[in-house]
Amino acid sequence: MSKIKLYPIDQNVRGGDKWIGTDSGNGQTKNFSVNEVVKYINDSSAIDLQTLRYKFQVLEQGDTLDIVSITIIPPQGYDFLCMDVTEIVLINKSLK
């Protein structure tokens, strides 16, 4: 068995990369992907629960927005200046 300090340092972390941790529910050792940890942090606001956060959401045709959303037209993927934004859509689905 190798000491952890002998493993090479990954200089190119990708979403599918894994690391090992302990499940808090049952204490078993398991692996976690970078994508899974990022999703947990985004969904739970685990880093900073006390501040308003911006959560970027890439939408595809047919996707729905989160309950409270701000949408800037033109959509993501286009280069534009803030002063060129002609429409901002505010949606609060809890009021519908």
C-alpha cells in the first residue's frame, strides 16, 4: 500500500475525476466525483448559507427555470455588453 503523498498531483482536474471519502450516514468508504461534489455545493449552498447567491443555469429547449429566476436576453453563448441588454425577465413561479 502506498502513502498518499507518493501519488502524483493532478494538474488537470476534470468533472469525472474521483476522490475517496466517508459516507456520513453509514460511515462506509466511498468515492465521489468532482461533478457530484460541485452539484452538492450548488444545490445546498453549503459554502455560504447566509448570502444571496447567483446560480448559473444553462437552459436547453424545453427546460424549465428554477422557482425564482432572472433571465437575460440574449441567452448564454452570445457575446454582449451589459448596456446592450434590452430585456430582463423576472420569474417567481411560487406566485403563479
